[in-house]
Amino acid sequence: ASHRHPTMDSLNLQLTYAALSAFLLTFILIVTQCRHTFQQIREAFVLYQRQCNVDAAASSNGSSSADGSSNNNNSNKKRGSKGLNQKKGSTTAAATTNEEFNQDEGTFTIGIFHPNCSSGGGGERVLWKAIEALGEMKEGKIPTRRGKMRRDDSGGSNGGGVIGEDRLRNCRNLSVVVYTVDEPSVNYQRDLLKHVCDRFAITIPSSLSINFVHLHEEKYLLNKSKRLTMVAESLGTMQLAWHALNKVTPHVFIDTTGCAFTFFVAKVLAGCKVGTYIHYPTISTDMLSLVWERRPTYNNTSRIATNPIVTYVKLIYYTIFAVCYGLVGSLADLTMVNSTWTKGHIQYLWRLAGRVHVVFPPVDTKSVKELPISNPPRENLIVSIGQFRPEKDHSLQLKAFASLLEMYDGAMEQSNVKLVLIGSCRGEDDQQRVDQLQKLARELGVQDSVEFVLNQPYPVLRDYLRRASVGIHTMWNEHFGIGVVEMMAAGLVTVAHDSGGPKSDIIVRPCDFKSVNLTSATTATTGSNSPTGCLASTVEEYATAMYEILKRGALSEETLAIRESGRIAAERFSDDVFMSSFKETMISSTLFK
């Protein structure tokens, strides 16, 4: 039998090694050149900040040399401020004496990737609460962890919760850059911070320097694709991050939108330290299970689920993407997640990453926990809170409500029970979804008992929470469930989906009306076994739970006990808890070293 000559095999192997070596060398050269370029941008921004500090100090002291210093550094200022909209008075304007002057003010930069920072959802509340926490860290309001975190005067970080001098210095010199796709305007920052205050009741410390990098010309990169959606979105966010970091390169890059593929650009190419706060994994083992079991859902249409060949192709696609997602996710220096459910999935997928920290998102429980529970009595009102996105499954709420009204010969319909869907519409897609829901309500014959409340300010939401008896939340595998906590804190008996964050973290003691035996409303304050809400999965389960709650009446001992217990349980997710946990996690990480 003929065989190939050993010399030819050896030559082919050498050529393969040479090709791989050339590819690796080229990659290293590209990365090196990218890092050098990004380092220049980073240094230019630091020089820009320092010059702003000098100018502000000179101006406050009435120095006539301010103009000359500004002209000598005009090129640095031009490059450092490229694409920026800076917070007025945020760079050492308060330094009025030489003793107070700090030339390095604002030179330790944290860049936050949140393209839709002006939206009004739960993710944006986390963003702005995190920025508020960074402002407090800058002012020296750093919490201690079980009394063990203290300043290390030797200048190092000795572990065990000790804060090194380098970390404290970076806190003092902290500034924030927010990457957004919003268009710039003269009053952009003033209007945005006012919106944040009105919508979320959040006020950013005035000492914190905030710069906005506007990427409105690259907004098209976030357009959704009808095919290979996850790949297209990931490539789009990588390109957007590239444009963002070419304008301002921070020392620390933090993604708060779940765009893990931006880590490659930020860490490998730009040399940033990387942190992330994950609300929901881009892909999860549950998504793989849905495809494998061929169950139709909003992201696995019946056309795909009923075709075995297409199902297997999609399963291969999901598996490859999950591997890539795990690799880029492992680049993060600090990983924070919003629930134990999210933590489990991230730990499974990001196997090379370090410790995953659970930092529950901030919920404004303070403004609703004072709402009266029993006086005046709650109305027969069922409230839903959530953006009108497909995964929220508002159609399940309408179907369950229709089933409720039909129960026991229409007893609930005669009691004038109403369903109110409260949420925000982000654009045409959301509005079309609302139109479809209104059509579904007409088809079910419940349109007169259903109200849609869109894009309303917080006082309107608070008023509905004051009046309502029942809260409903239907998203399958909700990553956390801020709306669920808000309703519980307001005193509503809340029915959430039996999955995800609501099941693992929020309603950890669900109510079973068949066996519930509460003798007084004070049980919730004296014992830890009182139910905090209800869990359901199907139309029938939701309808039954709502019926059992409403038929007992707003002032029954059982209902009042659940309300009180739910309100107490909601305190674990308050703003104060988030602020403390976020600051502890940040300062103890490698991001500030």
C-alpha cells in the first residue's frame, strides 16, 4: 500500500506551526498597538481633568494665569473632552484655597456602559443608585463589613476587609463616565438628573464628576436583528464599546446591561479593569432546556419547536454561543448579580470567573412602606407593574383575570374587580404590544374591567399601590422582580411566577390557602413562618390565588397577616441595603487597587 513520505508530513506540520505562530504574533501585535492607543486616550483624559482642576482653582483664587495655562494645554483638553457632556462644577470648583486643592481630582475614571441610561426601568434605577453609591464613596462614606474593614495606614491591602491607602486615594479622585446613545443637548445633564430625581427619587452627590459620552451616531449598532439575534446584538455592543472607549478610556469599565462581549474590547484591547452587574444572563441553561424540550415561547416560536431539524440546529447555535459567552464573561474582574437564580446560571456558564457576588437591586421600599394596609380598606384592585416587553407575559395576566371573573358564576365580576397594567413603553414595538394586549382584552370580554396606565410618573404608581389589594407578576424565570418587591412593600398580597428570583429570593414562604392558619396580623412580626405572598404558573393557578385573596376580604386576619409579612420581607431589598452591599463589594474588589 502506498503511503505519504515522512518528509512531506513533517513539512505540513511545520507549515501549520508557522501559520499558527504568525497568527498568534499578529494578534499580539494588534493587541499591543490597541492598548498603546487606548493608554494615550486615557492619559489625555487625565491631563484634561488635571487642567480643569488647575483652571478651577486659579479662577476661584482670582489668578490671572488661568487663561495662559488653558491655552498651553488646549490640545490635551480637546482630546480629553472628545464627545463629552460634563457635569458643571464637578471638577474641583469647590477648591478655594491652596490647602484644599487636589490636582488629581477626577483622574481615577470609572466608565459605565449603559446606552439607554435615560430610560425609566428597573435597570436604570440600579444604574443611578450605583452612581449615587460611587458619589458617597468619593465623599468617604465607605461602610465597614462586620466591623472588620478599616484603613490600612501602611498603604497596602492586607486582606481581611482592610482598606488600603491606594483604594482610598482612588475613591477620593473618582469620576464617572456614562456611555449613552442619547443625543447631546445644551441642558442634557440637567434634564437627565432631574428626570432621575423625579422618576427614582435619586439625587447624585454634587461632588461627583460625571461625564457623558454620546454615541448617538452609532445607535444603529443596537438595532435588533431578525436572525441570529444574540450574535448580532453581541457584535453590535462590541462595536459600540469600541467607539465608546475611543472617546474616553477609563481605568475601570463597568457594564450594567449584560453585554458581556464588551469585556473583550475593554480588557483585552483597552487594558481596563472590568466589572459587571448582571440582571439577566444573555443565555441560560433554561433556554437550552426549552429548545431541547421543543417548548414554544416568545424566543422559541412554534415553527421552530415543531421542526426537529431546526430545533437541533438552534441547539447547536445556543451551545456554541454559551461557550463563547462563558469565555468572555470570565474576563470580568468583579461580577455582581441581582439574585441567587442569576448567580447559579452565571456560575455554571462563567466557570473561569472568580467569585460571583449577589447584590440585590435597590427597591424604593421607604416611600411605600408607610402606605396604610387596613385604614382605609383596600379596593378590589389588581395591579401589575412592569415594562411592556414580551417576556413579561402580560397576556397570561389577562387570561387569568378573565378566568377569575368567570369563577363561581361571576362572583368577582359582581364585586367590581379591576385589573390595572402599569408600565412604560420604550418605542413602537412596546406600543404595538400594548395594542395587541388591548385587542386580547376585547376578545376575552374584559376590556371594561382592564386599565392600561402608560409612562406615568411615580406619584401615579404610588396612588395605585395605595388603593390595590392584589399584585400580579407573570414573567417566567424573572431574574429578580423589582415590581414584586414594590408591591409587597406597599402591602399588596402579591402573586408571582413560581420560578426565577421571586421563587428563590423574594416569596420564599408562599401561601397555600388550603392549609393557611393565621390567627392574627401580628403573627408576621412575632414569627418567621408567615407566608409573604403567592406563587403560580398557569392561568388556573393565578386565577385561583387571586380569588382566594379577594374572597377573604381586605380586612380578614389571614390577608392582613400576609400583607404585614410581605412588607417586612421586602425590607431585605431596600435602597439602604443595596447601597451598603454595593459599596462593600466595590471597595473590597481589585477594581480600586
